[in-house]
Amino acid sequence: MLEAIQSGLDLSFSMGESARIIKKESKKNFILRGFGKYPPLSRKYFRRKQQLNPGTPILVGLKKNGSVSGKLRDSVIGNTSDSVLKIELRSLVVGTKAKSSKGKPYPVFVQEGTKTMPARKFLFFSQRMVRQIINTIKTDIANQL
């Protein structure tokens, strides 16, 4: 596979399909609220979320007025001004540039945690997802050889 990639094949199709797989699986993560892999919210923040907007998922923040933000989620699973999607001949970048209301890189807070919030990954690459992506790339290479 490495030799085929180094030979200069155009893998932009499989890169696009891989982006679709990543977004689809990330959407499941947000819907399923992280498959139970997250540390619980602090009692104080959990109570606040329940009072202001009951049922708000763990990975979806609240605005100060209590409405759901969803900025991070929407940028990862959709196509917003905060979405990062760069498909090239042999590479792919999928992510987010969402920022907090104070202009801080919100994904870093979530991914690495803060003094008051434990880290909660919002992008997971399960073995199943990695296999799907590898098979997509292998098929693309085979179709071009």
C-alpha cells in the first residue's frame, strides 16, 4: 500500500470517503454521548445543565442563557464555518476550529481538560473505523492499478 501511495496515485476519492466515515462515526459518538467513556460531569455543572436545558448531552455545552451551544458538535459532524475539512490527493484533515465565547480554542479544553473539567475526547478512532478507512483506501488503490 505504501508503494502505491508513494507512486503518486490520486487518492482524493478515498480521502473524501474517509472524511465521510469519520463524520458519520463522530455523529454516532455525539448521539450516543461518548459510549459511556466519559468521566461524569461535576455535580454543580450537571445540576445547572439539568435546570437550564434537561437532557443536554455531555459533549454539548450551554450558553450563559441556558440554550444549547452545540458549536463543537456541529463543526465536527457537519459543515459549519468552524469545520475543518481539507481533502488532498493523498492526505486528509478533519477537525474543528471552534472557539469559546472568550475566543479560546474550545476543542483543546474538551480534549485535554481543565482545572475543573476532566478531558473528554470528542473524536474517537475505533478499530472498526480505522479498518473501514484502510479498506476504502485499499479499494481506491486497487481500482487505479
